[in-house]
Amino acid sequence: MSVTSAAVIPFSEPPYLNGLPSPYYTPSHHRWQKACRSFISENLTANALEWEREGLVPPEIFSRFAAANFLLPNLPAPLPIDWAKKLGLDTLAGGLKVEEFDYLHFLIYADEMGRSGLSGPGASLTTGMAFGVPPILKFGSKQLQERFIPDLLTGRARSCIAITEPGAGSDVAGIETMAVKSANEKEYIVNGSKKWITNGIWADYATTAVRTGGPGPAGLSLLLIPLKNNPSITLRKLTVMGLATSGTTYIEFDDVHVPVENLIGIEGMGMRYIMTNFNHERLAIAIGTTRQARVAVSTALEYVLKREAFGKELIEQPVVRHRLAKAGAMVESMWAWVEQIAYQMSQMKKEDADRELGGLTGLVKASAGRVVDESARCAVLLFGGNGLTRSGKGELIECIYRDAPSARIPGGSEDVLYDLAIRELVKNYRKKIREMEKTSKL
């Protein structure tokens, strides 16, 4: 592809969209990007700021995404080909076949979903499919899948992932919500609470981490719990910093009866099941967060090209250029890293990627949170008073600034992930040393 001659605000698009050479993208990826840009721009990006201001993405937008088969791409690659074909979802936008979809297609989709610069509107449409459905597809029994997957994949029903609790955030092994079998062993009786559950207020079902056994990770299981029209379940929308449209929810279970057939996989395997989805979740967050940082920096640059102070445009001030240079360098470095991770995931078997990339994916998610934080701060400072105002020229920047902490906490808080990354890398290193030593003795 030749270098584009179009005038594009610096840092506003990934390099491959400016026509710069890249080893990653095929014609299939470029066609998919154009299809995503067209649909998402019209049906999400154009109104995202207005919806965030109002605190709600209209329900018909979810239905519109479902009807256009723009929910399925939230799932980990490879997509569930058999289910997609069975449900008539085998072709995505731009003529992309589900069997061709890889993690670079996912990267493109997640990047386009974040192009408004806001986390909430996209999260309101994607989180349930991206994180609530995969455990059912990977580990659910055939019967469980037959009961729920058709409605979930087609968007006739919505889901959420319910792991975090008031006393157990990143400490998943500390979950206290109990699921005890009834006397006749036909039901689980669930008691406990979940907090900060994205999309929970709209979800029909929650893929829920519960304690079916003793303390620690070995006592955890996953249950699919119906949420609607149950007097034993309380759903309360939470007001949080930023993410006004994401449907953050407090869920309380008070003697909730759930059929044993709703167990996902095997009792006691919940922690392992949860861990298998973390690479996908953390990469998704990192991609969206990096685009958000990109929007902050490029919007600030566009502003200082027009804003005059002290008799000249702000861009003529060396200190302004210095701030933009530092933030822009962080954004482009971050994007190169998420591209690399996405490519690696597209080339590796899942079990190999989980093992080799688990620590690095935690690191890339944590690092992206710091990048958007610094980028948002840079933008607020360059916008000055306008960057502090929830209206007018700086409204988007002020929203991004409030969103930034939400990139550093969900999906594993920053400090936990930094520690996890090193522990995983050291564990893999030591394992390989032991394997080399065994081989040398043969």
C-alpha cells in the first residue's frame, strides 16, 4: 500500500491507516476495517458523547448491532464456527467469513469501537458478549449451550460476567458468594453479592463465580444465573467515575434457586475457567484504552493548532510541543505493543498463548492504563480551563480524564497485574531451565 497523501491530524490514526507499511495486515483486514469504520461510525461514534452525557445508549442500538452481526466479533478468535453457521451468523461485515476471523480482525474491531474516545458507550454493547459468553462456549455442556447460546449469540438475550465482589476484586480466589446444593441436589441455592458488574442492569443472564467448595481457588465454580424477574435478585445501577453508559451494577443474591444444569463445566474448576478468558479480556481493554489515549492526544493537538495565546498559536510554544511529543510517543509505542500481542495470539495455539503471553498480556493492559492516564492529563492541561468543563470545546477531554482510572482497575488492577506479569515470566523461565537441565542429562 502506498503512503496516503491525505492530511491527517498526527497521532489520530494507527500508522497502518495512514498508509504506512505494516507486516501484519492483509487485504482481508483492510476490508474489515472499512466495514467496521462505516457501520460503527454511523451507529455508535456519531452519538457516543451525547449518549454518555445522558447516561444511556438507547436499547435499539444493541438490537441494531445484533441484526448486523456486529456482536459476534467480541468473542475470542477463532469464533465458534459451528454455532455461527447453525444460526446464520457465518458472514460478517465486508464479506468476512467467521472461519477467517483472527485476532487482528478483533484488534481492528475493538479499535474502531473505541474511536469516540469514550469507554462507556462501546462497553455497553460489547462486555457481555466478550466476557460473559466465552466460558459457556468453552466449558458449558451441550445441553447448556443448546438452551442459551442461540439467544446470546443472536442478541435476543444479553449477558454479563459477574466475578468481582465488594470484598474480592482482583483477589478472585477470595470470592465469598456461596452456592449450596439443595437437599434433593436438583438446585444450587445462591447467596452473596457482586459489585461493579458491567452491563449487569440490562443482562438476562450472569456468568457468575460462586463458591461451591472450601476456601481458595479450588472451591470456585461458574454458574449461569438468570437475572430477570426474580424477586430474590436485586439489581442496582451504580454511579461511578466515568463510564456513565456502561451499566455498572450491584447484584445481590438472596436464596436464589438455580438448576444444577446451569453449572458451567465441572465443580471446582471455576478459577481455571476464569483464568482462560483473562488474555482476551485484558487485550480487549488494552486496545480500547490505547485508542482512547490516541483520541486524547490527537484532539489536544488539533486544539493547540487553532488556539492562540500570547500572540501566537499554542503549537508554537516549545513546552506545548514537548508535552505532545511525550504523550504521542507513549501512544504509538503502546499501539505497536498491542498490535504485536494480537499478531502473536493470531499465530499461536490458545494453550500456548495462555502460557507464553499471560504475563505479557497483563503487562500490556496495565501499561495501557498508564498511557491513557498520562494522555488525558496532557490533553486537560493543553485545553486549560476548557478541559475542566463538562460542556463546550473540552467536554470530550474531560470525559476521557474521568474514564482513565477505569482503565487501570477493571480486568485486574494495575499493581496486581504488574506483579502477576513478573511472576508468570519468571515461572516460565524457571520451567524452561528445568527442561533444559533434564535434556542435558539424557
